Amino acid sequence: MTEPTPTPSAFDAKPFLRTLTEEPGVYRMIGADDKVLYVGKAKNLKRRVSSYFQKTLSSPRIAMMVAQIQRVDVTATRSEAEALILENNLIKSLAPRYNILFRDDKTYPYIELSADEFPRLAYYRGALAKRARYFGPFPNAWAVRESIHLLQKTFQLRTCEESVFANRSRPCLLHQIKRCTAPCVGLIDAEAYAADVRLATRFLDGQTSEVIDDLTGRMHAASERLAFEEAAACRDQIRMLQAVLHKQFVDSRKDEDVDILAAVEEDGLTCINIAMVRGGRHLGDRPQFPSGGASSGAADCLLAFVEQHYGLHPIPARLLVNLPPEPVREAMAEITDRPPGVVAPRFAAEKAWMEMAEKNARLTIQARARDAGRIEQRLEALRVALGIDEAPQRIECFDISHTMGEATVASCVVCEAGAMKRAEYRRYSISGITPGDDYAAMRQALEKRYGKVAAGEGICPDLILIDGGKGQVSAARETLADIGLESVAMVGVAKGEGRKAGLETLIFPDGREGLALGGESAALHLIVEIRDEAHRFAITGHRAARSKARIGSKLEDIPGVGPSRRRNLLAAFGGLDGVREATVEDLCRVDGVSRKLAEQIHAALH
């Protein structure tokens, strides 16, 4: 339910606050001309909104915003989760001036432990599902992979896909190098494997000391039974875990979970660096920069980060902050009924953690400032080289990839403000053309990409790059004219003699002389970087399409492999690559496949 207030010339908060609900929900601060100033969520709308109209406010930024409020609109929700979703949707659609946003290109990675009879360890990104247990988040992919490598060495849990696991007929290489106990072929029973899983789970939960104590007890018990091989295996596991604890650059000497939040403001930039300690192990850090939030400082950015990050991710037992902790405590009390301890660093290890986090934040700010200057220089050089009025902020580049006309794929990559926007990359499958006709392929790709833009949907670029010479550029110019986007700047990038880098020539659609900028040109460096990314994206898509088409057609050509058996094969091995890697014995285990047919399939694919 939405409760709008009247629109007075100067907002009178007292009568409004008296009628405000104490339910969870979302509030919107509205300024002059019905412009949304700020969107926020609250566990208790009355308490949260009232905090904005106290005599002393938390920051000059908040005071500036409150002075502009004409009315406050609130929407009560059934739960805090609904409030979070609504807040995110409103911020994206309204882009309020005073909201500070932390946009991360990638989600945080986790370790996934599947719910199978013999659970599988895996690297995971994305929405967390109920089908498995997740441990994390981790600050980066390296920390996840290092942890999985350690778990493999210590507890020897499987990491293979379910389709591979279900169709093994002999142990794989990981078993031979003592990284897996080979449950796929019955070399360990379910009870013993479950015991290893329990130890691994306790380790991931930060109970390293308890795991070492448990293994020590097992080692002594095995020695007393004269099971010396088992005792030696437990001894090796203990040594591995102790070595991991000892090699940490900063060791807490405790099995604890802590997040270190360093908010640093320097050279007009603010960085929030989050470092993660799990089970006493320092896993690394992840610096992030805010967008939006007029005149926002380090304190405001820290609070915004805390609200956004811990509204989505698991909360550790403690938070260390380098700014006064009380505002962070209040923010955490809004997020959870069991807030963590929020303190400033006190002990030597905590101070060392914070010093590292602050230092890395400053280094990241300095690198970002250098990159910003370099990007501006390259965009300005591109503007001058192309003779256009303004430096292009959004550049889209196209490339075509095929093998003798087979599996033709077009790619489109996006560069915005000098940075590649991978989330906006697109591939287009090209069909219905003469094989090998690159001009027709380019026309089809541009029609697919810009047909909607011409109809008012999507974003129109400032500059289109075409990987190709005069023929490609001419085909592209004609297509854009047909669509009605001939006013968009476009240039072709023709390879130089011997395809040597730095010898590229720019091809213009208006027929003027080609332009060779030379290998030292900052503009050419930017163009080639974007062109190479389009080529990489196109060729990886083409190879995947070609492999799929070739193996699919080979299966269809094998006598006795009809649609039903083909589906069974692909399902059993998790896709085309799995079918190709399967042995004759593996193929025989698929429903409906005899040994003779399995030998035919194996021969056809090798």
C-alpha cells in the first residue's frame, strides 16, 4: 500500500511521522518538480524515516537532501525481502541523485557442496539454490580455487560433473595423484565418504582446530589398531591443514570469520575495500567504488556499502571498520535481528589487517586515477583522428567468424567510457546466406542489432567499428541507411600488410582516403583493443557452434543412432564433449546402446 503525503511548500514532517506505519517497506524522498531525491528500505518505516528529521543529521550530504524534501512517499511491504527487491527496482528505474550505488561487474564466488549421495565440490557463481550447501562469499576466484585445491589434497572429495561421475568405468587421474578417493567406481563406501565430507564442511565453517583434533584422534586410534597406512594418511592431512594455517601472511591465531571494511577517500575518489577472513585464514580483498550519491564522503559510502552488501550476502561474526563503528552498528541492526560485533581494530593482527586493507584501497584509487586520465586521452585522440565533434562514449564493434562458410557467427562487443562492458556483449548466429558471404553476414548482424534501436528500443552507440575493409564498410553503410541510422559515426578497421599490429588502416564510409594512424597512436591502441576483443568473442562462439554442429551431424550419420538414442547419449554424458571423451565401456552403459553400436559411435567420433 502506498501512502503519499500532501505537497506543501516546506515539508512539515511531524504530522506525517505520526501517521507512519511501523511495518517494513520502502520510502521515497521527493523534491521539487516531483524529482525523486532518494530511495531507501526499512525494517521499521516509522523509525527509519523519523531519523532523517532529527536536529543533528549524520552528514552534510543528508542535510542537503533533507532541505530539498517536498514530500515523502512510502510503500509498506509484507517482508524485508520484498522491501529489498522493491528498493533495487526503484533505484534502477528512478536513478535518485542522493543514492550511493556499488555496482559490481561480477557476483561473489562461492564453494558449492552438492546434495548428491557422494557430494561434489565445485566453484560457483550466481543465485544460491536450495539443492546444495554454499560456503562463502570469497573475495575473488583465486581464493575459491585455492580452497578447493586444498580440500582435494586434504579430504579427497570429487570435483567431476555428475554426468562424468555416473559413467566412469575406471578411476581418473585425480585418484592416481591422491586428489580423489574414486567413489565413482566404488573404491570408497558412502559412509567413509560422508565422514570426509563432514570434516571438509567443518573446515569450511571455520572449525579448523576441531578438524585437526578429530584427525589426531583418528590417527592415534589407527595406530593402536596397527592400521599404520590409515594413521599415516591422517598424519598427512593434519600436516596439510597446519601448513595452511602457518603460511598466512597475517594469522589471527583463532578460527574466526571477520570482514575488514576500509573506507578511504583520496584525490576526489572514495573506495570501500572489503577483506575477508574465514576460519582464521585471510582470503584476500575486493576494492569497490560507488556511483551516484552527490557529495558523498567515506562515511556515507561505507554505510551504503554495508546496507547493500550485507542485504545480499552472509554476515560474519565480526566487522572491523576504520571509521566510527556506531553508525555501522545501527545500519546492521536494520538489516538483521542478530547483528555482528562492529568494532575498530584493537589487537596487533586486527591492526595489520586494516593497514593492508587501507593500503590496497589507496593503491586502487591511484591506479583508477591513472586509468581515468589514460582513458580520456585515448578517447580524445580518437575524436581528433575521426574528425567528430565529441569523443565517443559508447563504441560497438562487429566481427564475423566462420570456417569456409561453416557455422557463421557475428559478435558485437561494447566499450563504454573506455571500459569494456562484457555484460552487454552479444553473439548472433547467421543463417540463410551463401556460405562464406561476409557482406551478407555483416548486414544480417547489423539488422538484428539495430532493428530494435531504430524502433526506439535499446541504446544507440556513438561510434560503430567494423572489423573489415571497404566491402564490409560499404555493406554496413547500406544496412544502417536502410534502418535509418546513417547518422551514427562508423569506421572500418582493415588489417595492415602481413596482419602486423600497428599497420591497420581506418576505412571511412564516405569514401575519403583511408587513414593509417601508426603504431604509436593512442587512438589506434583503443581501436585495436576493441577490435581484438570482438574477434576473440566471435571466434570462441564460432568454435563452439562448429563443434556442436560437427558432432551432432556425426551422431545423426551413425546407423542405429536415432533421435531417441542421441538424446540419451547427450543426457548421459552432459553434452557433446562428454560423448566424444567416453570410452566404449562408458557408451555401453547408456540405455539402448549395445557394445557393437558403442564401438561404431566411438570409431565415428575419433
